Amino acid sequence: TYAVQDAIAITLAGEWDLWVPLCCRCRSSMIRVLFVCMGNICRSPAAAALFTHRIANTGWTHQVYVDSCGVADWNIGDAPDQRMVEALRSRGIPLQGKAKAF
């Protein structure tokens, strides 16, 4: 078990908080967060972009590695769904990248 010393509280979509615990062992190493969905063109890249955007002003940007992937290989190499790109862009959050599978 780890003794939790601190945590990053990230409010996603204004409705719920995601707490990323920072334990004594984590302070000197990279925290890795992976968002997963089916095809990696909509939900998981949007979640990764939103999470990255939310931690940008926390001082933890260089200690948290955020990525996304899909469990299916249907969309490998495809750009994110344009509707999701536009939805995030309207909120000031960039969404880029290519789909990849787990």
C-alpha cells in the first residue's frame, strides 16, 4: 500500500472530479494515465485531450503522461472524429493525433 500525500483533483465536464493520487513513490517518477475506448477516434482521445487541458495549469504537466488507445483496430491511423474535434475546439481544447490500438 502507498501513503497518499497529495492528489490532483481534476473536474471534468464540470460535473465530477477525477482524483489522481500522488504517493511517496510517485513523486519522483512519471504518472501514466491511459484512456481506452473501442476505436480511439472519439471518446478516449477526447478524454485524454480534456485531461491534458485540465492539468495544464496544475504544475504537474511534466510529471503526468497522458495517452489514449482503442481496443479494436478498426480506425488505426485515422484522425479523431470531426464532430469531437469541433466540440472540443469550441471549448478551447485542441484534439489531434491518429488512432491506435491497445
